[in-house]
Amino acid sequence: MSADNFTSKTPPRLPRLLCLHGGGTSAMIFKIQTMRLASLLRSHFHLVYVNAPFPCPPGMGVLPVFESAGPYYRWTPVNEGDDVARVRTAIRKAMIEDGDGMPFVGVMGFSQGAMLAAGILMEQCRTGGGLAGEDVNFQFGVFLVPGFPPIGVDSRYTGLGDKYEYGKGAADPRYWGAIKVPSVHMHGLRDPVLEKSRALAKCFPDPDDEGEEKVPKTVLEFQTEHHLPLGKGGMEDTKKLANAILKTYYGPQWTPDDKAPVGFEDEISYLT
């Protein structure tokens, strides 16, 4: 057999999707959590997972499944004196190190990471640059079982600064419709933070509101707790989520693909 048989094809250069894990987890855990979803997106986006800068105990729902998967991190300061500027540094560092010249077109976050993703987009709307840097213009956001309100490093644009603690935010109507960026929201109907997830979705304009700028927005609510759809039954919900993301990116001309990749179910069978 010739050496050519062992040469893998150069992977396609794809637009990039910034992925922000939940509080008390890690980039590695988020990669596992999104295995199903990523399999449906990988031919369209290159997913870039980032570790938050602040070590912490495991977060909601992490144990016992990810008991041996530490260390764990969060996006908000843990100890007095923690520098919130480290959030910006961590994200920029990952984006640069993963650099292949392709643009970052979207940001996807889970739980606390979704709150940060919303804060990034809010700052982008108000400054033209935002947390990720002036050279990045995210075209859409994906928010998986988020809390509320948006987390931002710069309190001038979110009103939060470094004082926010997960789960302590109230549903403040001053945020309603403030983030004019196309978005996809996934909520769990059995999730203890469901109402906060719904509150975060209200930060994005409703396309049906009169007088509002028409910005695409999709809200999906599934029979899950504080996690992505699991089990064999969860595959259909995952397809709905993936197709909503792709329709948001490509526009209404996107044609849903109802087929899972070959061999995919074997890949994720341990999660069922």
C-alpha cells in the first residue's frame, strides 16, 4: 500500500463558530455536550471551544457524569481581585491560536456561556466591536439553556460589570429588544432556569412586533432539563436545533437536512 493511502485530505476551511461553555464546566465538556449538534454543523462551521479563565467547583448538572473531567472553569470572577479583563484575553487568545484566516461568523453559548455570548453581542451592537474585538462582527448567536441577564466585561454597555453572580439577575425590561442580531434560543421545559432563558430571549427583538426592526429569531423549547436533548428521541430535537442555526446563517433559502451523518448514532450511543 502506498504512502498516499495514509494521507488524509486537507479539511475544508470553514467559517468559524465561537463556543462558550457553561459555568463550572470546560471547553472539553462543552465539546462532549454538543457532540450531536456539532456532527450536524461540522460541514458548515469550524467550532472553536474556549476555556473560561476562572477555576471553580463543578457547576449545575456536571456531576456525576463529568466527575473526572476537571478542572472546571467559569466566566465570572470567583475571588476578590480576579481581573475580568482575563475573559477578553482568554477569548482573543483562543481565536488567534485557532486562526486559519476564516472569519468568526457566530457565537454559541451554554448556560453561563450563553449569557456571556449575549453580552458580547450587546456590546457589539452598542460599540461596533465588543468583547471579542473590533475586527470581529458576529452575524448570529445561539443560546442554549441560558440564564439572565447578559454578562459583559464593560459595565457601560451591559450594566453588569464584574458584580454579576449566576442566577441572581432579575428580568429587567430595559434589556428587551436591545440586541438586534439574528438568534436561535433553545430552552428546556423542565429546566429550573427556564424563566431566565425566556427572559434572555426577550433581549432580542421579536420579528412580529410592529415598528421593530425585523431581525430573525427562533425560540425552541424541548422536554429537557438543564442540558441539550439526549437519548434516541433527542436526535429529532437536535436536528431541529441544527436546522434553525443553519437557516439563521444561510437565510430562508436553507433546505433542512433530516439525515444524521453515517455512523453518528454509534458515536454518541454512550449518551443515550
